[in-house]
Amino acid sequence: MTTENSNNHRHPEYRLYHVLGQGESSIWTAIGAAWPHRDQQGFAISLSMVPLNGRIVMRAISEGNGGPQ
């Protein structure tokens, strides 16, 4: 079995955040990253933690964005 993704040599394109709360009082914590598969049919996801509450938000990483907008 082969995998579509070789993350070891590419930078992630998306960052994953655990978000608690709503609006401007919400707390965003970076918890992982995601890479699209070469066939664009899915993602490889790497998590440093799995939250039990709140929500997970995936945001595109762009030059100069150090966090959620």
C-alpha cells in the first residue's frame, strides 16, 4: 500500500486550531497542521493534541499570518 502524501519534505498548507468560545473573546490554540493529498481528494493531518470540547478550525497558512484572522 502506498500513500499519496509525503509530508517529510513539504511545508503544511493549513494550520489546525482548537477554538473555545465565540467572537472576540474566543481562545485559539494551534494544535496541528494539514497537507492536501496530491490528488486533491483529501488531507493528511498531524495533531499535537485532540480537544474534547470546543471546535477544530482549519485555516490556510499564508505568508505573514501568524494566527487566526
